[in-house]
Amino acid sequence: MFEIDEKMRKKLLEEEFKLRKKQPPSWAKFKYRKFVRLPKEEREKEKARKLEEEEKLKKETEKKAKQKEIKRNKAVRERKKIAREKKKIKQLEKMKKQLKQKEAKELAKKKAEKAKKKKPVKAKKKTKGKKKTAKKKR
């Protein structure tokens, strides 16, 4: 019926074997027979895969640690900046108080000097009406 060339048959067989190599080994081959060991290539691949996963995890944890440290450093810098600003504000308020006190002292001195310069005028006491006398009790 069908005539297949020998070359074509070999090509098909090669492709089939390539595809079979890509397939993982059957699960029944290894799962229930503990004494059966994986082929050497597969063991090495498994080891390499585990090492890669461990390296990835290490890199991820390092990245996360760096990010946390960066955030922490930023927060510390912000707190220090806020503390410095608060200090400056307190110093400015202190200086304002001192200036107000100096101004108040100067005003008091000026008032005192003005009061000294002016001659004190004695005010005459005026009494309205009659003097009150104590009534005797009977």
C-alpha cells in the first residue's frame, strides 16, 4: 500500500527519540522503588537546580535586607532632620523671649528715667464736706 523510504523512516525515528529524551522519566519508575537511583545526569541536574534556587533565595533576601536598610536609613535621616529643625525652632523661640525681656527692661529703664527727670508734683488733698465725728452711744 504505502511505500516509505528508508531515509524518511530514519528521520522519523530520530525525531521520536529526540522527543522521548525531552520527556521526564515515568513517575512509577522512581516513586515507589526507593532502591532505584536516578541516573547520574538527572542527579546532577537536580543538584544544580537546588543550588540555583538557593542562590536565588540568597539574592532575594540580600535585596530585601538592603531595601529595609535603605528605608531604615531614610527614616533615621528624616528623624534627625526633624530633630535639628525642632532645635532651631526652640533656639529661635528662646532668642525671641530674650529679646522681649531686653526690650521690656529697656522700656522700664526709660520709664524710670522719665519719671526721675520729671519733678514730682505734690497733689493737694481735698476733703469734701465736713469732718465726720464719732457719735456717742447712749
